[in-house]
Amino acid sequence: MDVERPEFRRLRRTQLVDGGAHLTYGSYEMYDTDNEHGPGQVRVSEARRDLAEIVNRVAYRGERVRLVRHGREVAAIVPIEDVSLLEAIEDELDLAAAREALADPENAATIPWEQVKADLGL
């Protein structure tokens, strides 16, 4: 059973299939005539209501959806590939910072554990 919501417009398409038979199927085209946000932005309240559809748009179409609350972007739903790329970039930056710290001659000397505890008040 299809439940139509005001923010979706039902589209019917007819397609020729094997030897001239017709197949009619439906799909939804998203639109929101009173959406004051830009493309790719969704209000948090709408995202709560339409989360499954938004996740499908992100997972299968590679869309990036920015969530907006009170006119301000507060979060994003992005494809997992984007997250993996960001994590790889962060790992590379952390590794470069660690190598730089290890190469610094001031970091060559060890600090006795008792001195660390005393410095930290432990």
C-alpha cells in the first residue's frame, strides 16, 4: 500500500517490455515547495520523519544531505565512502604529526615516571 505524503509527487512511467508488453511502475520525486533551504538540505524534523528514504538516497545515489535546524546546518548524512576517506586523511595527518614529534631533538630524552607523576600532581 502506497502512502502519499504532501512532499512527494507520485510519478507513473510506462515502459515497453519483451515483445511490446507494457510495464507500469511508480516512483517518487521529492519536492518541497515551501523549503527555504538550499538543495541537499533537509530540516531535522523532516529527516526524522523520512530517515529511511534519506539513507537510501545517500547509500544508493551517493547524495550528501545536510541537516538544518533553525536555519543553521548542524549535521550531515554522507556515504560511508566519504567517512572512510575522512578517516584516512585524519590518520595520515596524525601520522605526520607523530613523525614530526619523534624527529624533534627535544623529544629524544626520556622523562622518568616519577617526574611525570609529580608534574601531574599524582
